[in-house]
Amino acid sequence: MKFEDKRRWARPNAEADEAEGGDDAASPGPAAPAADAAELDAMRTRAEAAERKLREIQETFLAAKRDLEATRERLERDLGKKVEIKFAGLLSDLLETADDLDRAIERGAAIESASPVVQGVALARSRFLAALAKAGVERIAPEEGAAYDPNTAEAVGVAPVKDPAAHDTVIQVERAGYALGGRIIRPARVLVGRLLS
């Protein structure tokens, strides 16, 4: 039994048959279905509407993402500020203890028999200040004779001076101040020199 391949492209003489007007040329191939213009316009309109809706959804998503990020950053800042405020409040209470230790050392220095106790208190004070420094607390104790800086110290009084160079300088430190992260927790208290006229 012999089979004949009817596929035009598979036959070696297909082009010749076509040129001669063979059997296959007479039979028309399947025609593409004619597209309705109104239906095509409707499909195009639906596709454009779907693209617009997709763009709107994408823009809404990106806006929501930006808002969420901004809210997260704001919450982190607020939390950081609250922690810093609470820590500053705790520190201000602890700083009173440092002042008490300073006063105990000052009073005890006048009593010769209290020397061993004063040394112990001085050691405790040093360790306490070292712990504060480790936590980022900086002690502000202006030197006597240094220029008065109202940003770090509070003038609690004035002392008359005769030397013009001593005008507006620190004459005496009444109480040390402290700063945390560059922010003054408690300013130092000082006496400031005023030139006598």
C-alpha cells in the first residue's frame, strides 16, 4: 500500500503544482473570521479601562507604602524621644545623689578623723560618675576663671571683681551640670564676676 502526503509544504514539487494550478490551488484555505469593528472597539475600551484601573491601584499602593514608612519613622522618633525623656528624668534624680556625695566629701575633708570615710565616699563618687559617663552622661564643671557660658551654666549670683579680665567669668562653681547626647540635662550653677564701676 502506498501513501501520498497531501501536505503541500512536504511535497517536493509543491511550488510547481501551485504554478500549474493543481488541485490544491482550486480549494481555498480556511478563511480568518472577520472581526466585528464594534466588538473590537469595545474590547479596546475595556483593555484601556483595565490599564487605568491597574495604574490607579499601583499609585494607591505606592502612596500607602510611603505613608506606612513615614508613620514607622515618626513612631521610632517619638519612641526615642520618650525613652530619652524618661532617662533624663531618672538621671536628674540620680544627679542629686552625686551632689550629696560631693557635699559629703567637702564636709568630711574638714574633719581629720573622717579621712578614711571620705576616701571611701570619694571612691564611690568616682565609680558613680564613671557609670554615668559610660551611659553617655557628660559632667559639666566650668573652671574658675573660665568665660561664663549661659548655654551650659546658670548664673545664681554675681561677685564683684576689680580686675576687668575677671568680668563675666566663673568665680565659683556652686553645682556641676550634666549633659546627655549633647543636650543639657541640668546646667551648672555658678557665681559670675561683675566689674565694679
